[in-house]
Amino acid sequence: MIYLDSNATTQVHPDVLEVMLPFLTDQWYNPSSGYRAAKVVRKALETAHEQVAALIHAKPEEIVMTGCGTESNNAVLSFAMAGGGTMVTSEIEHSAILRYSDALCEKYGVKLEKVGVDAEGRLLIDDFAAAVKNDACALASVMWANNETGVIQPIQEAAILAHEAGVPFHSDAIQAVGKMPVDVSQVPVDFLSISGHKFHAPKGVGAIYVREGVRFDPMLRGGGQEGGRRSGTENVASIVGMGKAAEIMKAKLDADAHAPIVQLRDHFEKRLTTELDGVTVNGSLTHRSVNTSHVSFQGCEAAGLLILLDEYGVQCSAGSACMTGKQQPSHVQTAMGISAQQAKSSLRVSFSIFSTQEECDAAVEAVKKAVGKLRSVQGGPGVGPVQVYTGS
């Protein structure tokens, strides 16, 4: 199988698995215990904090380990909006932001203001600037890179505008950390969300960056782990694994070792756009993640393409969500002004450090074959009932 769905999840790096194993076998102690064996485990947790902090140029004490990226997002919003007020975000956020925001609106009477994006999927920064000047604004939250299109948002400008208005700023950086430079010493975010399984750590572990001096009350209270900011006995093996993954990805970023991924992405798009008619690459071509290609195919529905590609040994995602069994344009594509027909014909292809040139070329041939087959039989709207597989 050719795996091209790395925005959904990534395979665990072999070196990550290796460092995890001792904490699932011999070093299984509770890090909060007082004996020497537990201190070894506690030291491993401290090292992981240092490794994750180094990846985003933070301090180890600014890192709070969590159970996943969704928890990280929810925890920040829960704290920042508990007193009510207005939250400013974008129309293209992940559901971990938008759905929890909706819940806060019901629970605390929070008001939500969503700022739009342009045709390339980039935040309308002037509209954002006006929104955060609202005296009732309690938090601004803008994702660093979009999970669907890979489009990178103007985070530094947005954070500065929020601070000028006296508003705390959060970024869901789950699709950015490990794939591109993220430097919190240069970009003045107050909170930042991370998910380990997006950069070759295991699932079930994430982190929140909380800038030094910024108040943060925990969503989970109990034994006082993570400096009292996230209670619960730590998922040691996974935290250690995320630390190692952060170390690996930092080394690659420092050495510009993600350049081959860019080459694969561009090669994939060039072949498709030159060898097939009716192919459109969606979103900004200059401000986007190194690994993500969001492509529409005229005269084809993504639902059918996914089924055929799976049969041909290629795993990727639809560029639109599946809602109650009926494929609908995602909120991201709608916000960008992409037509419903084009949205339903979109695929998201996302590469990783393990992707190869041979896989890329084989995937192109599979897409060409699938598109050709669908166009020959799909004269009308749709291919019948289908199950669409989508990643977060």
C-alpha cells in the first residue's frame, strides 16, 4: 500500500518505538513515586519536555503534556472563555475548535465571531484586526496550518494584532509542528496546541505551549502532575516517544531535510496537471505546508476516486467531509468560495518523511487510471452510495 494520508496520522518512527519500549516493559513505574526506579521515569519525562520545547524554541517549563491535540485545544478554550465574552476565530478551524466553541456558546453564553478567508484560504487579516478590537473579546484563536488544504495562516501578524488589542492569542499548530519552522520565541502566541501522531509519535499524546507568565487554569484537576496544569498519571511511554519524535523532526528541520517532501508534492502536482485535463490545485501555492496537496478533478467525485484508489493500493483522503452518508463540501472549501461541484471532486494527498519518488509516481498512475475510469462511466452526478474515508 502507498500511504499518502499523513495529515490524518503518521506512522511511528522506528527510533521512537525503540525509546518507548523500555517504559512499557522494565521502566513501568509511576513517575510520581519516591523510589529510585521511579526517578528514572521522571527524568525521562523531563527530557521529553526539553525535546518538545526545543522543537518550537520554547522553555521546558512552558510545555504541558496532554492526551491529544483535541484536549489541548479544548483545555485552552475552556480556560480562556470560562468567564464568557467573545471568541474570535476563523471559518476554517478544525472541529476541535469550532465544535467546542459551539459548546461554550451554550454553556457560558460565549459569543463566537468567525473571520473569513480569501480564495487562497488565507485569513482576511483586516477583518481579523477589526474583530479583536471588540472590548468583549476574551480570546483569539487561529490555526497555524489548515488540516485540509495545508494553507499556512499569517500567524505572526494575527498574534501581534491580538496583543495590540489586549487579547490573548492561541494557535492550533497541530498540522504545523514538525513539518515547518514554528518558533514561539519569534511569534508571540500565548497558547499553542500540539499533537504527537502528526509527526511520527504515537497516538494519544499531545501538548500545550503556555507562554511563561501567562495564567492558565487546568481542565483536569487531581494529583497535580505537569506542574499542576494537567493532572493524571502521565502516559510515560507515549510522552517519551513524542519527545524523541520532536528531536528527530527538529534535526530534519535544522538540516532542511524536508526539502525532498516539497519536491515530491510539486512533482505529484506537475504530473497530474500536465498529464490530465481538468485538474485544479486548491489553496495558496506559496503559503502552505510542505507535504500537502489539495487537488480537484473535473468530472469526478472524490467518493468514487477514493474507492478506486484504495483498490489500486493508494491511501489518501477526500477533500470534503462525509456527513450522514452524503458527501458535502467542507466548511473549509465553502469559506474559500470553492463551488460545491469542485469541492466534491477534491482529494487531499499528504506526504511524509517516509514517502518515496517511486510511491509518488505510482500514485500518479493510480490517480490517472481512477480518473479515467470514473470519467468514462460517471456522466451524471455521483456514483451511487459510497463510504468516504476522511482524516482529521
